[in-house]
Amino acid sequence: MERGLLWLPLLAFFIGLAWIGWREFQKVEAYQTWAKQFDRAKYDIYAVLGQKGDDLTWGKPTRRGPIDLETFSLQSVASINFRVNGQPASLENPPAQGRAELEFICRDRPSPRSIPFTEPSLAAKWGQHLLKELEHLSKQ
């Protein structure tokens, strides 16, 4: 009886862990369905991001699909800043850890749009790609 009572919290822990894993699996499945419409897309626990041509769409991942979606055009972007833990960082040499974000300064909006990333290296790759596309758009 005593041994059974000792194993009960461990059983509850594993059931909880399985439930959390199932919820995350459902988020990833919903994201994969959503991402099919984009040329390039990313998923992490903070945000989903999709690019189709010059348009960027981002939102928050949920089990039923992304919510709070916001779309804007790269043509309206004046500059892109890369921040890690709220501080400016280098796209060429990103820190290994920290909460990263790409900050978009748009001509048609007074406040910047910030898209969070869990990995600074992934945010840096997206930032480099989007900066190249921004340069390409400005040359046209």
C-alpha cells in the first residue's frame, strides 16, 4: 500500500507530461496546415510567421490554428532591427541564448511590430533573409 502511494505522484506526473505533449503536437499539426499557403514559414512557442511574396503574416500558435494574425507588406517596412533580451544584437553573430525578436519599423505605423523567436540563430537567419528582400525591393 505504501509503495502504491509513492508511485501515484509519479504516475500523475507522467500523465500530465503526456497531456502537455499532446497539446503541443496539436499546435504543430495546426501550424503545418496553416503554413502550406506560404513560401516560407516558421513555428515556435512564441509565434508563427509566414511569408508569401512581399507579405508577412504572423500570429500566436494554438491547438486550433494561429490566432491574432497580423499581415503587413515588406514594401511598408523602413528598417528591421534584431534584438535579444531587449538589446540590439548582430545578425551576423547572434548570441547562443536569449529571447530574440525581429522589430519592423513601418512607414505607415507609428509603433514598431515585434515578432518573437525562441532561438536567436533562427531570428538572425530570418532577419538576414528579410533584409536581402528589403534591399531588393528598394532597388526596384
